[in-house]
Amino acid sequence: MRTLAVVGGGVIGLSVAWRAAESGWDVTIFDPDVGSGASWVAGGMLAPLSEGWPGEDEALAFGAASLARWPEFGRRLQEATGLSVFVAEQILTVALDAADAEDLRTIAAFVGAHGHEVRLLDRAGVRGIEPNLARTVRAGLLAPTESAVDNRLVVEALRRCCALSEVTIRPETVAALTDLDHDRIVLAAGAASARLWPELPVRPVKGEILRLHHRPGAPPPPRHVIRARVHGHPLYLVPRGNGIVVGATQYEAGFDTAVTVAGVRDLIADAEAILPALGEYELAEASAGSRPGTPDNLPLIGSLDERVVAATGHGRNGILGIPLTAEAVVALLDGELLTEVKVADPQRFSTGGMR
């Protein structure tokens, strides 16, 4: 049987390992703390349309292709494990001022021109579907096909799928890929991938999030995922069964994952500007992680040499990119290239090959 080493046990590594084991590979994951890191500290939004912007056609196409695979992927997770990972069916992006409202119209025109459905809402339309939002919200953009998942349930479901598929997990740190004697290797170590393949243009981007629990008597969480820009800061509110996830700050801070007072303060202040009743919730958790960023905000999915395949660099869209990345990597291991991931080829950053 062909042997495969997957270096990195976040959601990308776990999903690749599961799908590869299903395809007949003898798979071993190497990670000292599987399911931790950015996979554990995430909002779980599947939002390539509402985050679209003119000029980012390749990012929109990649994200939309993975979004289209999520319903079937989620169904398979639930079928295998009994866990339903979806927490919201639609995403609502709101505007607080005229400039933000104009941006929503720009996004709607851009994604609409690419054949995707979004709907612009006026003030009354926003309040009609989310009456507890601030009265200062003046417009909205509803993406009916977007959704959100509980990232921690996704981690648990993928771990169970790997166990059912007899994937071996070794809680070890890989010092060098040359130490591994497997037939093939998938490098899915997130922000740490460049430590093992220095030519990869991937870097850590710090993000902080808050988890708030609903308290008796407080207004219920929104039914939709709410996205906004407040004082220039991106913000999202993702409903969970017992509350809301609020995120996310974004800093170029290396591998620093300490939660800062300023980060918590800014997130709470921005979130209350959108959902005033948030102050009645319990602050249950504040955490930070290092997302794997790239220069063009597209992931790195492709062959690095005849033995190693990269699956990293998803930035804030790691959860979104799970289904397409796993499918693409398994195809690459069999010598095939999915059209949807050509834009993610790591060689795009090198004229002479990366190694």
C-alpha cells in the first residue's frame, strides 16, 4: 500500500488525511497537538461572495468552488460521525455609513457579474430579518447561499473520520521533511509550513476572537452571520448554539498568540456598535491564533517536488477551503490537477521553480 505522511493536523491536514485514506493510502499525520492552532481559533464563516471585491476574481472563483462543495462535505461528515456542523444558513453584511453602503453595492455588482446570487437590503429590510441590530445600520447585503460551521465541531468530526479510516496520528514535531520515509508527503503545517520549506511565501497573521455565551434575559443571538466594517475594522458575529463568536483582529505579529487587552477592547466596542445587546452576554473565552497568510491571499496547493505536495496558506479562509483542498490534494497525489486550484499553484511565486 502507498504510504503518505501529512505534516500538520489542522482542518486541512485532517481532511486531506481522511480523503487520502479513503482513496487507498496508508496515512500518518504528524502533529504534536492535532486540531489546535488556527483551526481551533476560527469563526467558521463560508463567505467567499460577501468578501468578494473587484479585481479578486481568482479568490472569488476558488472560494465559490469550495463553497459549492460544502453541503455534500458536511453531509458526509454527519453521515460518518453523527455531527451536524452547520450553525447558520445565510450571511448578512451590514453598512453603518454611506461609504460602507456604496461598498456593498460594489460587491453586489462584482459577484453578480460572476453569476452568484446576493441581495441588497435597505434599512427596513435589514431590521426585518435582524431586528436587534443597531438602528444606525443603514443597508445590508444578504448572501443566501453562504453559511457558517462550528469550527470545533468540524475538528472533532474530522478526527472521528480519520479514526474510522484508520489514519495513524503521531504526536510529533517534524524537524525536516527528509526525516520522513513515506512514499509521498503533504505539507499542511499552516503558518509554520515555511519552517519546513523555506521557499514557501507563507507567514503567520495573528487573529483574536471572543466567545460569548447567551445569558437568561438577554436578547437572542442573530440568526444570520453578521459581517461589517466598524471604524475601518472588519468584524463578524457568528451564532453558536449557546451564544456568539466575535472576531477578528488582524495583526502582523509573527507567532505571538497572546490575547491583548486592546484586541479584546476593540472587538467588544465594534461588536456593540452593531449589536448593542451584546453587553448582556457572558465573556466566556478570548483566544488568538496564527493564520497562514500569503502575498496574494490565495492558498498554496500544488506539488513542490516529485514527492511533496503543499496544502497551506489559506489565511482566514481555511475552514472555507477544506472540501476543495482535500479533493485537489488527493487528485494531485494521483497525478491529476483540478482546474479550480490552478490559481493556487505554489510555483506562481517563482520563475525557476521553488526547489
